[in-house]
Amino acid sequence: MVKLNFAAIKEGHSCLELDVASVDIDLAEFIEFAYPVHIVHHLDKVSNEIYVKTTLSTSVNLECDVCLDSYKLDLRETIDTILTKDSELVDRGEEEVYLISDSTTEIDITDSIRQSLLLAIPYKKICRENCKGLCPICGVNFNHEQCTCANEKTDSRWEALKNITFENK
Ligand SMILES: [Zn+2]
Ligand SMILES: [Zn+2]
């Protein structure tokens, strides 16, 4: 779990850095991280409110939908969070807003981190801009090697032409 310890946050601006493993944010079975998620919180505490800008950086191992090669994708996401005692601020705007009270000691923000990373994974996974894919006949990966399947096809067509006899006497 990733929590913001409300009581420990100083008045004014402060930064907090931490690394979390995929199991800590319940993503181990969905995403294979190349290394732990690096989290940096930029905190601004003004009396009863805390504005948090959180950046998440990591790299994930994905499989290309076209050539089936595995590749790495760097992710860098930002989440804006507001912790406030003002109930009118809740559910307004694009930020994640959490209502806190005088007895709040910490806020669990695991869910918003989890969602942000899940949404960052592209629906269509492609290893490079011009992935050449696989040969439909022999299955070689055209990004790494060539095959002669296409040539052989042409050859056999020419072969067929050779057998045509013309009887136009
Ligand atoms: Zn590919
Ligand atoms: Zn081939």
C-alpha cells in the first residue's frame, strides 16, 4: 500500500521519494515491471489542505501484438491529489480529492496509483513504430531476419508459366 502520512507532512513545500514493488500496489499479476515504481510526491501544505503532485516512473515488460517480441516501455505518469477538510472540494475538478478530518492520520492512495499505471499501458502494444511482424508462412520475425518464402512463391508462379504451351498454329 502507498499512504500519505498526513501528520508527518510539514507546512509549506516538501518532497517525498519512495520505490514500490508491483505486489505493494496489487499489480503483480497484471503488469510485469522491469524495475520498481519510483514515486516522487511534491507536497504543498497550506493550513487545512495539502496539494500533492505525484510522479510515477517505471518501465514495463510488454509483448508486441504484431511480432510477439517482448519489449520495454518507459512510463511516466502524474497524479494530482488534494487532501482537504473542505467537503465542497470533493468530487470537483480532475484531481483526486480526499476528505480529511482532524483525526485523519494517513490517506491510502494505492488505488489511484494503481489506476494510473493500468491506464498507461497501451491497448495496442507495438514494439516499434514500423514493426514488420512475422512471416505468415515460416514465422520468422522480419524485424530480425529475412526468409525466402515470398521469393519461393514468385518462383513457383514462374514455374507454372513455363508449363503453359501455346497452340496457336
Ligand atoms: Zn513487434
Ligand atoms: Zn517465411
